[in-house]
Amino acid sequence: MTALAPEQSEQPERPERPGEPGEPARPTGPGTGLADLGRGYLGRLRAGELGSLPAVAGLVVLCALFALLRPVFLSDLNFANLLTQSAGSIAIAMGLVFVLLLGEIDLSAGYASGVCAAVLAVLLTDHGWPWYAAVAAAVLTGAVIGLLLGFLVAKVGIPSFVVTLAAFLGFQGVVLILLKEGTNVSVKDPTVLAIANDNLSPLLGWLLLAGCVLGHAALQLRRGRDRARRGLAGTPPLLLAARIGAVTLIGAVAVGLLNQERSRNVLVSSLKGVPLVVPVIGALLLLGTFTLRRTRFGLHVYAVGGSPEAARRAGINVASIRIAAFVICSCLAAVGGVIAASRGNSVDPNTGGSNVLLLAVGSAVIGGTSLFGGRGRMVDAVLGGLVVAVIQNGMGLMGYSSGVKYAVTGSVLLVAAGVDAMSRRRTARR
């Protein structure tokens, strides 16, 4: 089935052919070195295979610009706030990646997260449910929403734009009904509040970083052994060491910064450590990446997104894949709703509304996921979410109004969509 996946090196691995264009990181034969990889990577860029390069470049430029204009942008307190502010949108964007890979769209993901957050708050506050049961009920609500949307799209044949637009309107009413026409429901459960408000201890933060570095190194070495077993050239040791070193350096700087004391009054309370929501997002990233890159379901998602008719002829149940993608999207929207309820300490009719959908879709697309289907990774949602959060946070520090923030974020989204369209045309021509 892998032959149906789009030609992009970030997608699930497939057999390589000698001399295949656009595959610099997977050449065959002896004598493969850094120069060969560099030439191949430039060839990919010329072919329109940009991957996450625009998002990474944009993130670096924006951070440098805001740090120059407002040095407080690089403070440990603002860095921690940046991560917690973006977590909810990133979780929803991760779910949207699955739908966008199929060439579909879910305009209701924002308010779906609001419905799930309302279910969580009502069960916790009004009915006294334990936190684990309330969270499970919220995620189950998301699964039911996704099942309904996916059925209408895949089985009934209604375009996803129409289905999710109707759901976007309908879910606003559902939130009002659950919250008794606008009541603000407080969330007081300490475990739920800890998700977006508590931090890991400094020691636990370093141990988490060590585990991530060792896990990344093990995956890189395993990939090299798998390629050698198939008779393919592996990654040069110098490049492998550079990758592991880069992850270690970036992680060490981040953990070191977050472990600094951020409280303005240490005598009252201490505020230091990696925010608890960071490993939550990290776990979702690992699970989603494994699902897309290492499972048959993930291969089928890329195949359906690349060509639904070809996937159908190859024996893939296209309808089931579409339904499953919408279920995953709504479940992750529920996770985003739980994070939003935790961060806000309450749920109101605006939860999941306002600019939540804009930020989530913008995160996925700006990170590199294609609106046309077939291209994208889970990490795109994280990179794009950080870009959007940096824009919102940096412009807020500079005193710009919400109108200017919306205009700039929308412009960046339009540029990202334009780059995606041009790169696809260039790839098709080549």
C-alpha cells in the first residue's frame, strides 16, 4: 500500500529506488556522505518538497525579532506562558492533521472542544464525578461527535465543509444548553487544574529530558539498523550525532530556562519547572507520530489523502479511514477542551469559540500540513502552534490590539497556504 503514499521523505518509509529524485536522505549504494545528502536536500527544495522548513525558519525569525524589540520576550516567565497558552490549540491542531491529510476539513473542532469541556465541567461541579470519569466522559463525547461527523461525510456523502459548518453552528447551541444559557461553571478539581497550571519538579524535568534524548537516539540507531538490514545506506555518523546533539542542546536550554524561579514572591509560592502540559502534548505527539508512520492505518491515511480512488482500488476501506480520522480529530479536540478548562479554571459559552478554530487550523497549515491532502506530520501542529503563539504573544507584549493580531495571523496563514499550493504545483511539474 505504501506505493500510494505521496512522495515526501517525512511520510512513512517505503522502498527506495537508486537514483529516485527527491529522496536525498535515502540513497543507495556505498560512499554516501554529507555532501551527497546536502545535494539531495537542495534537490528536494528545488522540487518543492519544503517540509517544515518554512515553519522552522519563521519561528527562528519571529523569536529573534521579538527578542530584539522586546527583550522580556525571552524571559523564563514568558517562555513558560508561551507553552501553556499554545497547548490547547496544538492539541486540536494535532487532530486536524488527520482530517487535513485526507483532504477534508473540520470547521467544528473548536466548538467540539467547547462541548467536551462543558461536559467535563458539569460532571465535575454539578454531579460530583471523579476527575478520571469526567475526563473519560469528555473524550467519549468527542468520539461520538467524530463518529457522527465522519458518518455523514463518508457514508451519506455530504461534503465535510457543509457538515462541519452545520456542526459549528449547532455545537454553539449545545454549549449554551449544557451551561444553562450562559452560566459560568467553575472547575475546582485539583487534578484537572494541575494539567495547565502545575509544573514538574526540576529533577523530574531533567529526567524527562534524559528519557527523551535516549529515546530519540535509540530510534535513530534502530532506523539505521533497519536500513542496513534492507541493504540501504544509513545516515552518516556525523549527521546522526548532530541530530542527537541538537535535540539535547535545545532540550537542555529549554529545561534549564524553565527550571529558573519565575515567582515574583518566593516567600508566598515557588514557580519553577517544566509545565505539566508539556509532557502531555509530548505524549500526544509520540502517539500520533507512531500511528501515522508505523501503522497500517497511518499508511492508509496517506494513501487515501493522495488518491482516494487508487486507495479504493487497492482494497482500502476509504469510508472507514475517513470516519476514524474524524473520530481522532474530535477526541483530540476534547483533550484541547480539557486543557482549556484547566487553564481557565472554568468553562463558559466562549470556551472553544472566538479564535480557537483559527489558531488550530492555522497551526496545522503553517506547520506544513497541506490543505490538499496527502502531506503532513504530527510535528507540523506543534511547530505551527508555536509560530502562532509567538505571533500572539510577541505582538501582545508590544501592545498591539487584537485586531492587528488577527490580521497578522490570518496573513501568515494565507502565505502558508500559498506556499503549499505553489510547492505542489512545482512538484507536479517535476
